[in-house]
Amino acid sequence: MSKLRRNYQSLVHNVRHLWSRITSQNNDRDAEQQLERRHELLVLQSVTAGLEHDFQTPLLSMKTEIAILRRRYPHDERVLRSLARLDNDLQRMSSVLSLKCADKTGRHSQGSRQQFWSI
């Protein structure tokens, strides 16, 4: 009986050891996949922030020009209506850009849209 018991204990030990190795390999593979995914997300976030900046720069320039033209032609209703339409279009473009560039926490990579439009 003792030989059978030793064989059983050896078998249990080998199974536990094998299970431990399999679990360790799975954990290593999972950790590697998570690391790769995080790297991909960081690259995507960087590209998105760059694109947002590239789009926001001309939008801000247009917003500034609209403000200058409003001060220059404060009594010309035709010009003011056209500027209001342009301003509305710029706000829509910025909102779309803002939604596309927001990360999953809802924050924006380049600041708040309220700050942008309050200039």
C-alpha cells in the first residue's frame, strides 16, 4: 500500500506542478496582451490629441476673426447674421471634434470646450 500511496502523492504533486505552470503561462500571456493593448491605446491617444490640436488651431483662428468682424461691423445686420451662422457652424464642428477626441472618462485631451468658446 505504501508504494501505491507514494505513486498517488507523486501524481498529485506532478498535476499541481503542471497546473501551476499552465496558470503561470496564461497569466504571463494575459499580462503581455494587456501591455500591448495599453501601448496601442497610448499611441491612439497621442495621435488623437495631435489631430484635435491640428483642427482646433484653425477653428480658434476663425473664432477670433469672427469676433474682430463683430467689433468692426456692430451695426451691419447682414454681416452680423452671416457671422452668427459661421459661429454656429464653428461651434458644431468643435462639438463633433470634442466628442470624437474625448477619452472614456469624458475628459478632453486639449481642455474644455467651454474655455474654447468663452475666448
